Amino acid sequence: MIDKVVKFAQKKINNYGDVNFTRLTPVKYRKSVVNNGNIRLNLVLPKIDKKFVYGGISTAFHFFDELATTLNAEKRVITIDAPLGSNIKREYPNYTLKNAAEDYTTSSDVLVAADEKWRLSNTLPVRKTDIFVTTSWDTHFIISDVTSFQQINFGNKSDIIYLIQDFEPGFANWSSDYTLAESTYKTGNTVAVFNSNNLKKFMDKHEYKFDKELYFDPVLNSSMADILKKSSLNQKRKNNILLYGRPSTSRNEFEIAVKAFKILVEQYDISKDWNFISIGEKHKDISLGNHFTLKSLGKLSLEEYSNLLLQSKLGVSLMCSPHPSYPPLEMATFGVKTITNSFECKDLSSFSPNIISVNNLNFYNLARVLNDAIKNYKNPTFDLDTKYVNDDKQFDVVFNELKQFYVHGLDN
């Protein structure tokens, strides 16, 4: 027995992982010979394949496209995780694919890959008028010294726009990656743009400081908003309990929700006609006991998702993070009585009367709140006259600030 323990411990000790951090090899730069005076906006992403473009990456693309229009800027998209696959040209027909090392003069929208292998032996041409938008901690880490390069070579610099969409150190537990992720909040020469006021309040509370700090709040996907406005809001709802269930994403606390469901069906007297449905990520169906099953539908189309929300009474969407996440806001807006959790300075109960925010989250409390929601269920309330539903100018305030900040800076 002792030998087994020693072998297990030795395996853990010798499992160093990536001590070289080659995935974080920084970008090297060279001075561009192009001086056309145009602002060029550079979006730095981990991946660009359409199958990965949802959630945060989708928001980043939307932000980038609209900011480029506001600044009348050329566009260069830089991916860092892998070379561009053969599918990219088909998926992005409006972009010209180039080698990241090319110092091109075209004003067309350009897409390049500065993956790990490329970064080891190549340089990225940088102009005086380049502005970089980073979208995750690793993209910021490998590009953060570009401002020093601009200062040395051009006598001025353009602060990096860091699109912060969650507290990413929290994705990595207490670890080297936690420390490295947090270090990107301390690099200087950064304009932070936060996805939600909740997230900004969290960063303020923990005293992270940037050269400039802005935020925008989430809005309902326009396709979902169209479906909602065209729907009959008084249709009869089914006894569905929806779960935003992503077992592979720990911050969605899948295990707590499933255990709460098991307690609910075992310890509370609920009708057998209630259905437990998991959406967001496909997983095996889970027996909850007492002949109840959590059925997994996986990732749905926007139309399928919207229609399911309109048919359902209750929803559970948990998030161990200061970001509100989109599903609880969507569920509540579509009339689903939604149970979520608070997190430090985040409490979504003020967003809608359809949201119940659990302050002390554990599976016992969640089961109790679910039972109360079942017993006290009333027809939902709707408020379609909100910025969340109707705001098609989500970034305008942020963009006005950025335009003043960058255009003035580049003119000097």
C-alpha cells in the first residue's frame, strides 16, 4: 500500500507539464516600411475557425468590426494557436489570407496566423498607426511589449485595447497559469474594456488599474430578439426545468446543479410530469432517481434555443465568476423563472423579476429554491422595452471614448 502511495506521489512530482511555456513565445516585431497614415486595427485571437466563434470570440469579432468602422481603420486579424487551415478561406471570403511576416500595402481586410512555430523564427511588421486588440490573457501576454517597440521606433505608442470578458485567472485554479493570467492585468500601456459593469466592479474591488477603463453591458442576440418580438408571449408553458449544462466548463458548476436535481426528486414531493433538460454541451443522459432523467440536448441553434425557452417554466444557469454570463439573462428575458447564483458584487436579481439569485450556493439550497419555484410558480412577466432587448448600439459609448483617446494620441 505504501509503495502505491509513493509511486502516485512520484508521478505527481514528476508531472511538470509545460515548463518551457513555448505556447507563450512572444511575438517579435520589425518596423514596417508602410506609412500610409491609416489606422490599422489588429485583433489578436487564439482561434478563428467558425466552430470556435461563439460567446467571447463572437463578441470580440463584433466589437472589432464596429470599432474598425468607427475609426475608419484597416483590419488585420492575427491568430496565435495554430496555422490557418484550408477551411479559413471558405469561412472568411471577405478576408485576404497572408503570411504574418508580409509587410503588405493593401488596404483590404487581412487574416494571418502568428502561431507558436511561426513566432520562433519570424517577425511581425508593425506600423506607427497600429492599434492592437487582445481578447484573452494569452493573446495579451504574447503581444504586450508591442507598445515599447512602437515607442522606440516611432516615438509614440498606442495603448493595447484589452477586451476583458471574464476574470481569466479563475479558469486556472491556483497555479502558474493563474499567476501568468493575472500578470496581464499589470502590464501597463493598456486600455481595459470590460464585458459588463459587473466584471468592472469586480476588477475595481480588487484594485486592478489600467490607463483607461471602459465597459459595455450584454445585449440580447438580435436573432433571438426578433424571435421574441414575433412570438406569442402568453403561450402555455411545459413543466420543463432547463439547465445550462456544460460539464467541461467548471465555472458553470454542473456538478452542483445535478446533485441539487437529485436531492429535489428524492426529498421533495414534485409531480412526475416535470422534465429536466440540459442544454449547452452534449453529454450522456443522467439518471436523477425516482424515474427522473436529466436529458441532454447539447448545443442548439438560436431558433431551437429560443423556442425551448418560450415553452419552459424554470431554468438553472450557474456561473462561478463575476461575469453575468448570457444564459440567465436570455432565460429570464424569454419568461423563464431563472435560478442563478450571486458572486461577490454580482447579483442578477435586479436585472429581471424572473431571476432568483442564490447568495449561499450549495446543492441543498439550490434544491430548496427549486422546490419553492415549482410550488409558487406564476405566469412570467415580460419587459421588451429595455436596452438589453433593443440596444443595437451596444458599444457606442465605449467607441466614442476610444476614438477620442486614439485619434488624439496618433495625431501627436
